[in-house]
Amino acid sequence: MARTANVEGFFKPRLSGSELKAKTTTDVAHTIIKDEAAAREEKTARLRAARLAREAREQPAPAAADTKKRSKRSR
């Protein structure tokens, strides 16, 4: 059986079993970290929008100026 050299197998080193497991673990960990960061950013944006909406609703109306002057009573 004649073997032919291909570019992928010839120039690219293959990972050992332990290196392949380590790479898989690293890839999964990075995926989990990215997903958690995206969820955290989404939650932060949602909470910020809710806080701003609540503050807009609860903003006190400007108090009406008292136009009458009260006089002091002297004893």
C-alpha cells in the first residue's frame, strides 16, 4: 500500500492524548466564561434600565413656591 504525503499531516504536529484533553478543557472553560460574562452584561443592562425608569417615575415634582409672606407676631 503506497502512502502519499498530504500537507495537513506532514507539516502539522498532532497533539498527544493529554494535550488534546487539556485543549478541550481549556476550550470548554473559555466558552463557559464567555457565556457567563455575556449573561452578566445583559443582566447589568436590564437592571440599569429598570433603575433609570424607576428614578424617572419617582422624581419629585418641583415644589410650588409659597407666594405669601408670613408676618411674625410680636409679643
